[in-house]
Amino acid sequence: MRIDPVTDVLLAVDVQPDFMPGGALAVPDGDAVVPVLNRLLAGPFRHAVATQDWHPPGHASFASSHPGRVPFESIEVAYGTQTLWPDHCVQGTPGAALHAGLEQSRIELILRKGLHPAVDSYSAFRENDRATSLCLDAWLRARGFRRLFLAGLASDYCVAWSAEDAVAAGFAVVVVEDACRGIGLPTGAGRTTIDQARDRLQAAGVQFVGSAAVNV
Ligand code: VGL
Ligand code: ZN
């Protein structure tokens, strides 16, 4: 797949130590995305954006904020079903930084999300209440980008929700599959498996590609 360095942009989602082996919300094999992303960031793409999950202490998505609840349970909140997570990506902690090995020279915007104490934000475009926009679409459009390549963590949550919203915002969307890893929760209330997320995206018009096929 040939990259147009002017109108294509790479979105590196939540490449943070807390989502990698040893981290607070470890994604299996999550660190494997870094070298794949780095090839894309040093090669075909001239423009990139990174998202950073960036929660205040005591965030509502943390099981620890809900007495009697444990991580990976779901609760009903004002905006629907919320999965509860271990405390992760707490602002200013080492696990919340962008991964130290990530090639950042072409990352021109770092978009932080999940700052609202009571609302989670998987998507880079809007919070989980589906109402509060993060205005990424306006920035991308103003910069002339038309096609988004998504990679990072986690393919079943933040990558998937971002991809769906990118389609809804009118962008062509491609997921670089080997540059993503998923959390892979078993099926349950309010949960999405990695396969379900992929099916949903494919139905929405998202394309999937391997990184080796992404070239200038
Ligand atoms: C994510 C759960 C909670 C993600 C972030 O990056 O996919 N998942 N916060
Ligand atoms: Zn989070």
C-alpha cells in the first residue's frame, strides 16, 4: 500500500509502558508494536500523531475507585457500560509516559485523553460519553490529512474506538495489524473481544494491512 506522505498520517495509540508486559494494564506482547511502529515512523510516514492515556488519580475507570469492585468487571454509568480497569496511566507516573524507545521525530501532536475524572476516553476523537469531542478531526482536516493509519494499543479498545470514530468523521482508515496488540478480555457484559472488534471495524469500512505492505 503506497503512502502519500502529504495526506496520510500515522496515529500511534497509547504506546505507553503501562500497556506493556510488566505494566499496570499489560497487553500481551504489547511491546512488540514498538519496533514495527518505529519502522513506519522513520520510513513511509512524514506525519504522525500519538495519543497518551492520561488519567488523574482516582479516575472513574479504575476499579479501585469503586468499593467492592475488581478490575475487568463492568458497571453501569451515565453514558452506558464501563469496564473497570486496574489503575493505569496515572498522570506523571513512568507507566503513563510515551514508551522511551518510540521514534518521536515525526510525532507532531501528542493528544492526551481520559483526563475527565468521571468519563473514560478510549477514542482519540471523543470521550466515552460519545458527546465530548477532543477535536482531533478538526486538527487533522485543517492539516490536510485524509487517510489515517492506526497502530498501537489496544486493538480491542482504544485502537478500535478511534478507528470507528475516524470513519464516522469521514476519514479513510487503515489499521496496521502487526503494529497492534489487544487486551483480549473473555466475552462478557459490555466487553469486546479482539475478533469482535475486528469484525465491527471491517463492517464499518476500515481496511487492515500488514506493516510490510506499507511503503512509500
Ligand atoms: C485502554 C483500557 C483503558 C487502551 C486505555 O489504550 O486500549 N484500554 N484505557
Ligand atoms: Zn485508560
